[in-house]
Amino acid sequence: MATHRVAVLALDGVTPLDLGIPTQIFNSRPETPYEMTVCAPGKKAATTAGFTLVADGDMEQVRAADTVIVPGYDPLVRAPDAVLDILAEARDRGRRVVSICTGAFVLAAAGVLDGLHATTHWKHIDDLERDFPAVAVDRDVLYVDEGDVLTSAGVCCGIDLCLHIVRRDLGAGAANEIARGLVAAPHRDGGQAQYVPAPVPVAGKTSLSDTRGWALHRLDEPLTLPVLARHAGLSQRTFMRRFTEETGTTPLQWLLNARLGKARELLETTDHPIDRVARDCGLGTAANLRLHFRRALDTTPTAYRRTFDRSAAR
């Protein structure tokens, strides 16, 4: 695989957790093409945690990068004009430009987000919409993919976005492997509205994570709403309400996404015929699998396998 250079740009006021997410996910591994460098103007950046980091790279490495990632930082601090110019130049040259959390304010100030959809942390989303009217702000998403420009919502949504980028570059199998190492979900459904402060649930209610885990090991079985509700020991109405509160999506949509994820991994790692992949992931028939692949991924299972097949390399 050709080397893909990733520059993680730390600016004064950077949030350490936001910085740590892309450095962990795009850190050099033998099985991935990423060559990651932390960069900062003058090779130093003050963090919000009271320490100053010394970076390996400066703005020259940012200019040379194939992907530039701007982690969250204090949005009240304006990025230097030289930084904004380099980001705008990267966008003009067709490089991939990414922000995590409030890093979107830097991309917006550079004009990178003009005319595009974008998101940021829910606490600052009104400010982004007010200060940058040329940006179409999406409020209830974990991240936004506009091709070569991607933005994430608050903090840990950076994990979702970075794993999405790996999935897009290298396939579901590679993203799942990195997620397992992070002990993180390979894919989360719903939007950041589920994380906005809400009334505390009534005492005694428990998470439906056990039922979701049970379902993930039985995707090839007929998992209906009554079956899931019965496993959780709840009425269908209560199950629907609580499932949506926890995940931000419906049980059936969650099942469809889980089945598509399993289908993608089977296509990458096995030579099973398409009809068997459809059965094993719970979508039933090859025609049904093709239908949902086209709707969700704008491709076919055969084309996806041709792009991401890792079994052929073994």
C-alpha cells in the first residue's frame, strides 16, 4: 500500500483528548498505510490541560500531508492567518481536510467549509451557525462526510469519524480491528442529540446493551421487534422508546446497519458467494443485500469486495 501521510495539527488551546484520538487511530501500523505526524506552528502548542506539547512536525509537514486533521481547541482563539492559508491551500489541492469537535471553527475560518454541511460540539453549534453563515450546520449527527472535507461532533465523536475514514480507506475489517484495540464501537448509530443533557432516567432502568450484544451474535436469525423486546423483558412499546433513547435510532434501523457491517466484513475476509453472505448476515437473499448496499453505500457487494477483498492477499 502506498504511504498516506496524516498531519494532526495542534494549535494553541488544543484539547488533549481530541488530539489523542487521531494520533491513536492513525498511528503507524504494519497493516495500514498511514504515516502520522503531530504538527504545530513552531513545533509547540499550549493545551487546555495546563501543559505544552512539543510536536515532531511543523507547517511544512502539514503542507506535505495527504490528510490534515484539526483536533478541537478553544474556539475563542483565532488561528493564525498562516495556518488558515495552509488549510485553504490543502483544500484547493484536493487534500483531505478533517476537524474533530471545535476544530470545525478553524476549517470554517479558513473558508474550507463554505457551501458545505458540517458539525461541531453541541455546546458550540449555535456559535458556528451564527459566525459562519456560509456553512450548512447539521445539529444532530455524529459526523459529516463531504468527500474530502469531514467534520465531527463533540470529542468522542472524533473516534466515530476517524474509524469512518479508516473504513472508507481500508474497509470495515481494518476499522473493526482498530476499534477492538481501542475497546470502542466500530460504528455508532444516531446523533449527538442523545448526549445533550436530559432528565435523569427513573432509578431501576438498565441499559439495553445486553440485548444488543445478544442480537449481534444472532444476526443470521429472524430478529423481530417482539423477539428483541422479549429478550429485554419489556413491552414492545417500552422497548422501542428506550432503545431509541439509548442509540438515537430504531431497533430495525440498528439491525440493518449491524447486518450491513457484518456483510462488509464477510465480503472482505471470505470468498463466500454473495447469496451465502446475504444469509449469514441476516439479509436473506442476494437481491436484498444488493438493494441495501446500493441504498446505504452507493455500490454493489461485488464492487465492494473487489475494492476491499483481503482474503485474496492471504
